[in-house]
Amino acid sequence: MSKISIQPVGFACGARVTGIDVSKPLSAADLEAINKAWAKHLVLVFPGQTLDPHSLVGFTRNFGELDDYATQPFNRHPEINEVFVLTNKYTNGKPSKTYNAGQNWHTDLSYTLRPAKGTSVYCMEKPSVGGDTMFANMYMAYDTLSPKMKEFLDGLEAVHDASLIEGLDKRGPEVANEFRRLNPPVVHPAVRVHPDTGRKALYVNERVRTFLGLSEAESRPIVKFLCEHSVQPRFTYRHYWSIGDLVMWDNRCMVHLAVGDYDPSEIRHMIRTSGMGDYYGRYLDPEAAAAQMKSAPAASAAKPAADAKAVAALHD
Ligand SMILES: O=C(O)CCC(=O)C(=O)O
Ligand SMILES: [Fe+2]
């Protein structure tokens, strides 16, 4: 008999899932209960888990194929491409390339052709205070717009641009340039219909530069309004991490933010997987995108870290 229990922790989104060890194979009944809870609460917290990169992959594959992070091959786990290491630890004597990841409101991989479906993050080390993550419900953001604004946005397309990732340039010119080379601007609908719930969710975030058919000057205030509207406190849940938390969220109907509210001299170390998205966008300018992606990669970013020293450095 399944002992799984779901307790809401936020009104807008968020539930704790207890009575389950996610490192073990999942029963069909538990998988169904989790999927139902995920569709309802959008972000699920599984506290007190003991996971390693392999068991994280094992669990999260239950929800579909995983992204191999080819669009951002900077702090992948040295042995498993599907595991991304979110850390402020030095790697091979160099500052981590993910130390400031996610510090503007966004939905994962929206600057790629196939944005992530869900993302799962497992907390291995955390600062003594802070290092929180916030989530906002984009169904609510859409539902609370005026009918005229909904009409305007339905059918509108937005250009997502990796250059708008907060703090990208602080990761050094080689990483930033390589990130941009691999991720030419892409076009996605401003409103998406969730394939499981059939509900409409706003799909605009701080990485949107323009709307197709509008100039940048016209787009900017609309993007600003929508971003402010969608992250008002009543639409959010703030997660205060504990070591052993696995948090899994739905990128198709939420945005999130790494708050960055912690002492950077303390360690914050997480491992992450992302589910492959269930739909494709398109490049804004397919010819320019192809040419850009064929151009020479930045020297240091070209080769994925895959040696024993890199493994040791990630885990020391
Ligand atoms: O580190 C965090 O709190 C979240 C970072 C992030 O945006 C992500 O993992 O997708
Ligand atoms: Fe993110």
C-alpha cells in the first residue's frame, strides 16, 4: 500500500510530498499520485531524500526524457550529461560557471527551441541562511489579465533571447559568448496551453526581448508590465531549502527565481535535471542561427569537462 501524502504549502502553488523514497523504483500508483499532484500544485517538494546523480536521473526519467544540456554545456556533471551542477564551488580551481544561475524570473530553457517541461533540483549543501528559490503561477498571471489584454496576447509570439539572462556576462566572456553562440533568439507563443490541464498560462518572462510585429520600444513596456504582473506576491511560493529536498516544478505554467539571498562565501550546491519539452519553437532567423551555430566555439567552452580531475573537483 502506498503511503504517499500530499500537503499544500502555498496557495498559488507548492505542495510537500512525503511517505515516499524517490531513490527506489516508483509504483504505478505513486507515479499517478505524483503526476496528479504536480498538475494541481505545479511545484512539488520531496523532503528528506538521499539521492546521487544516478538516482536523480532514475527518478526524474519517470516523467519523460531528460535534456542533455547541450545548449548550456558548462557545468554538466562530468559523467552524466543529463545532470547539471548548480554550485558556487570552485571547479578545477576556477569559479563555477553556474554560481549565479537563475537570478532573474524565467522559465527554464525558454531561450532554446525545446524549452524544458519540468526541472528537478536536489539540495546537497546550503548556506546557513537564504539561498531561496521563488516560484510564480503563470496560470494565475494569465487568468487575472483583462479580457482585452488576453485577446491581444492570444496568438502573439515572443522572442526569447539568452543575452537577457541576468549575470551571464559575469560568468566571463568565453562562457557568455559560447552561451549566445549556442542559443540564437527563438520564438515562442506568449500564451501556452498546458498539454495536461488544457489551461492557458502566460509564457512571457524577463528573457523576452520583443513581440513579433511590435518594435522593441513598443514591446519593452509590455514585457515589463507582464513580468511585474506575473510575479506579484499573491501568485508566488518561496522555497526555503533544507539539505535533502528534491524540488520539481513545471516550466510550462510557472516562472522561478534564484533569489541569491545568501553569503557567497558559504557553499550552495545542487544537482539538477530537466525534462525535454513537449513542443518546439522556432528560430527568429533560421539562416542567421545556422551560421552562428556553425561558427567556431569559444576555446575553453568547446570541450565538455570529462576527466577524473574534474569529477574530483566537483565533489570536494
Ligand atoms: O538555484 C536556484 O535556486 C534555481 C536556479 C534555476 O533557475 C534552475 O535551476 O533552473
Ligand atoms: Fe531556472
